[in-house]
Amino acid sequence: MSQNPTACLLVIGNEVLSGRTQDANIKFIAVGLGEIGIPLREVRVIPDIPETIIATVNEARAKFDHVFTTGGIGPTHDDITSECVAAAFGVPWEPHPEAWARLDARYAPGEFNAARQRMATMPRGATLIDNEISTAPGFTIGNVHVMAGVPRIMQAMFRNLAPTLTGGPPIRMGAVHAKGLAEGRIADGLAAIQSRFPALDIGSYPYYRPDANGVALIAKGNDPDAIAAACAEITTLIASCGATPIQGEPLA
Amino acid sequence: MSQNPTACLLVIGNEVLSGRTQDANIKFIAVGLGEIGIPLREVRVIPDIPETIIATVNEARAKFDHVFTTGGIGPTHDDITSECVAAAFGVPWEPHPEAWARLDARYAPGEFNAARQRMATMPRGATLIDNEISTAPGFTIGNVHVMAGVPRIMQAMFRNLAPTLTGGPPIRMGAVHAKGLAEGRIADGLAAIQSRFPALDIGSYPYYRPDANGVALIAKGNDPDAIAAACAEITTLIASCGATPIQGEPLA
């Protein structure tokens, strides 16, 4: 996967750090980025503190090909992502004419108040990410893509943004699992398979489900033939331990 | 909350970054740390890459009072957290006699193989975190607490670890919500309340539920009286907009 551009996700907001909110965005974005060949390499969950947001955006955009942010672009005092991204880029934070026009049209006369005008205020040079759910757009500046935190709105923005990005080959995944098998019994054999397929990431994930315990073995990479070959070797390894290999993921 | 020690969580493992696995640990740890007065200030999800783990552990342990890690302490080739933490601290990674004895006693003769012995190999100076679910212990070295990634095992470890940590006053939370209210209508009033209660974090979280949309207003901090006073002002603010304030969080 070395030919793939890389991504970092910044989840901005105190609500995940306090445990009030169960994050629902990481998995969606991770899967979506895998499909367009821009694998997610790091996630950071950070609080609504300007210095932290500015420093993290600048660190991430220097290190990864793409940075995605969720959260902090609403109308309230704790929504500070947009102005912090402007500060990170060292550009003015100013009304975006197209965003302004969309929001002005959405609200009844007199309702497009100062707080809501913040949602149409963006770093200079931002291009909009459409939001057909609640109008207020996200935006892209440089390699940073700023999206809402509410999952339904974020998902709409991501679907609109993804086709505009140039990814590498999609990340594919093969899976074999075995109920009742302890991963300690196949560890040596699995390490040998990993060493024979250095271009793949081979992972071992024990599961503890109401119906059964077991282990899921995952082979991930760009090359479907290599994934198939590795899964065949994993299948043989599981059988050699007297367990029954099952193709695919264990059911949740 | 400035008198509280701080925490960072490192979620180590490719499975969350690929989207294969929905993280189930962040929220549990965030809530548990809030209860013992060690608020979670940052989460990083990072891959199973030694240089990344080592650098991130060293950055986090210098910046936060406590660092918690989940994942990567099993027996397979992709379980490299323990040896990376040893490298981060610059200490040998060697058999831990007590961990070794526990695991040796758990397995049938001949089954405590080389892969499983890795689970009893730890940074020199580590103290054990008990694991009554599957025996293999986590450990603490310095201000870094290394736990399993499987939620049920992590939770057992966290419950054993938490009473040994010295926290600050617990982080308390008050909530008021209003169905059908758009946050853009109360943003100015809410900012004014935040400015009157600078020691609290006041957050505004719109929700989109099958039964109703609305906004949840959260006041968080150490001082129960300040939280109650802020919630009373929020209640008045909501009512002044013609909406009905409801004490507590909206039902999930």
C-alpha cells in the first residue's frame, strides 16, 4: 500500500473525550477512505482548545497527504474549528460569498443572525463541501477537509467530497476465522505467512462473542491475488491445528 | 478542572484505522477517567508500526500525566506494543517473573509456547495490571498503563488499575435539552453564559433522532453548584426562545 496517499482524521470536540458521545464517525470514514485508496493512518481526538486545534492541524497536514476533520463547525461558541483552520493556514477568516448566499436563502428574514453567519465564515481560499442535509457547507483548504460532527451530515459531506479526491488502488481485505481456536496456537505459523507476504498487513483478532470465541485472521493490501494466496495459507494453518477454517469475517 | 491530572489514550491497532472494528474502548475509558478525576485530553489511534508507537508513547508521556494504551499485547506477530513501550523507555524487554508464573500455570504442559511467552515479556520495571478474564496481565511503567484491546479484557484491567491512580476531583456534568430548538437561536445567549462560568466547559450538541431533533446543552466541571447555576441559566434561555427546557440528556 506504499503507493497510496495517506490520511489523518481529526475528531474535534469535548463530547467524545468526556465519554458523553460514542464516536460514530471514525469507522465510516475509515471504510470510505479505504474504498477510494486513501488509507487512514492516524486518528486524533482533540478538545475544543484553539492552540491544540491549530497545532494539530499544522502537524497533520505536514505529515499526511489528506487531513479530514469532524466537528466544531456549527453556530455556537464551542464551534471553533473553522477559525482555527484559518489560523493554522495563516489566512483571513472571512465571509464566503457562496456559503453566505446559501445560508441567507435558507433562513427566514431576520433569522440569519450573527451566530449563524459564523457558519458562512471560512478561511480565505476555501472551496465548499456541499451539505444537502442542513445546508451549512463544509470546506476544503489545501489538503484539509473540514466536515460536520453530526454523523448524518458528515456522511453527506463525505459522499460529496470523496469523488473529488484522487486515491490510489483500493485497499482490499481477505478474512478467515476459526471458532474455538486460541491465537497463541497459530502465532508462529502466522508470523511465517506474514514474512512471505511483506506487501500485506496480516492481523490476528481474537473475538469473544455470546455464541463463540475464536480468532479472525485478516489479510489487507492492494493485490487481490496476494490476499487470496495468503488466505489460502491461513486456511491450511488453521486446519493443521485441528480447527475448522471459515472463510470471511465472524458474524457480529 | 485545572487542578486535575490529565490523560491521553493511545488506541494501537490497524483494525480501527481500517474500519474493520468499531472502537468500543474510548467511551468506556473516557467515562471511567472522568469518574476518578483524570480527564481524557486526547486520543490517538495509531497503527502497528514500531517507530510510530515508540514516538507517540514518548510524546504522550511527556505531555500528559497519564498515558493509557489499548491493543497489541497478545501473542501474535502484530502484537508489538509491549516491546515498543520498552524501547520508548530505553529499558530491556525481558521475562517478567510473576507474569511468567501466571501464564505458565494457566496452560497445559507444553502449551506455554514461544508466542505465549511474549505475553509474559515486559519492559524492565513494569508492575502488573491483573486480568481475571484471560490471565495475561497488562502493566504499568512510569506513567504509561498498557492494557488489552479486547473490550471485556480491557475493562477488567481498567477496573483493577483505576483504584491505584490518584485523581483530582471528579468531573461532573449537568444537561438540559430542548426538542425542536435550533442551536443557532440560542448561540448568543449560550456564549454569554459560558463567559459567566469560565471554570465550566459548556457545550452545545444538536441531535437528530428518529423521534425528534433538538439540542443538548452540557455544562461540565468540578463544581456542582456552578453546574447547577449554569443549567438554571440555560433553562431560562431555552424558555425565552419559546421552547420547553427538559432537564437531563435526551434519550438515545
